[in-house]
Amino acid sequence: MAGLITIDDPDDPRLHDYTGLTDVELRRRREPAEGLFIAEGEKVIRRAGEAGYAMRSMLLSAKWVDTMRDVIDEAPAPVYVVDPALAERVTGYHVHRGALASMQRKALPTAAGLLTGARRVVVMESVNDHTNIGAIFRSAAALGMDAVLLSPDCADPLYRRSVKVSMGAVFSVPYARLDVWPAGLGEVRDAGFTLLALTPDERAEPLDAVAPHRMDRVALMLGAEGSGLTRRALAKSDTWVRIPMSHGVDSLNVGAAAAVAFYAVTAGRPPA
């Protein structure tokens, strides 16, 4: 246990990990480069620790010390106690959950390594909204998907907003990046997966008709909000699939569509 350290200077260099959390572009560059990510809130901090991520430090308001006492006692990292107003000056927003932790990233697995032991995989292309990333990971974890593969331009699953929206589910589902896109989809097919491209296009087959839950290995491809999968990605797929719509609705947002599709893919799947 490193003990509690009270800080009253917002420019204290020990708070560097927490500065400018609302500056998305800055954090996108800084966090991967410095090998860290920010966990926000008691549940997420606990889940990050349970998933094996090492803590660099923790930033707490005084009223959260008792709640986080067991984590504090076990943490080998420093725990900084600050006034809520100072936390807001450092981070750029009101930290209403009262607890932040800077966690050390792990090295990402390779796509080939993930595919070896998986049967139901999510493949995302250009999903760069952090809220959507978090929602998709939460549904993937809840509905039994085995792994996630990301195109190079997808948002960072460990960005604070993604982690928060997922309620820590980004720690539960392993993920990797496909370095070459869309050519990397060939690696997925070569591993024995059927590539199903989710699209609202009327030429696509209804998802139920394809019966993905009966397929041995399925990779469900999802595109960005609005634009969907690119033509190049669609051309690499085996089958286009759609979720039938009613009442004149043309499509669901990608987070909702993902949840529906994940259930179709995993329904009736034998227990692992």
C-alpha cells in the first residue's frame, strides 16, 4: 500500500495522467503513447483491476476514500486525494463519480491469436464514436460474443468514454486490430469464419434466414454510424445480412443493431 497523498495544487506534476480529460484529440494521442487509460467510477475501477490491469495511480475526492478503502489497501500505486473543485480544474469536467484511476495498458493480442479460440467474432470498420464502441462491447460481452476485431481507424476501446459506457465490458471481451484493411478480412476467412456484413441494403438477406447461430464460426461485420460498411468491406464479405424493419424505419443505430445481431448469432449456441 502506497498510502494517501493529499494534493492542493492543480499543476502538481503527479496529476499529469489526469490533465485535460475532455480534450479528445489530446487524449487519443497521449494515452496509447504513454501506455495508460483512465477508469472512471468505482465499478469500472474494480473491473479493471479484476481484469488484471495494473494501477498507476488513483485520484479521489475525500468522501470516496472509505468506499474505495479495500482497493486503496491493495493498490501498490499512489492514491491522490483532492478537493472536487481541484479535480475539475485538472480534468476539465465535474468528476461526479468521485473516483478516477490511471491504469497501465496491456499489449494487444494478435488477430490470429484471438481467432484461434473463437467462434463468434465482431468485426468493426471505422466505428469512431466512443459511445458506440462502448455500447457494442457491452452487448458483445452480455450476449456471448468471443472477440472483437477493429479496423485501424476505429476508436480506442480504452478511451474513458468507451470504458464508461461499456461499464467495464471492454475488459471482458478480448480485442485486436486488423493492421491491413480490408485485406485483413482474408485472415478471418482463412481461419474458418463466415463473414456476415450487416447492412440495411434491401439486397441483403434477413438475418434469421441465414441462421448464423447454426454456423460453425461467424464473423459479424459492423460499419460506422450513418455511412455503414464501405463498398470495399462489403465486397470482402461472404453474405450481406439485414435486420428486417417495420413502420417505415430504415435502420437502427449501430449500437442497437449490434445487440439484435449478436443475439441472432449466439442464440441456441451450446454452452462453452
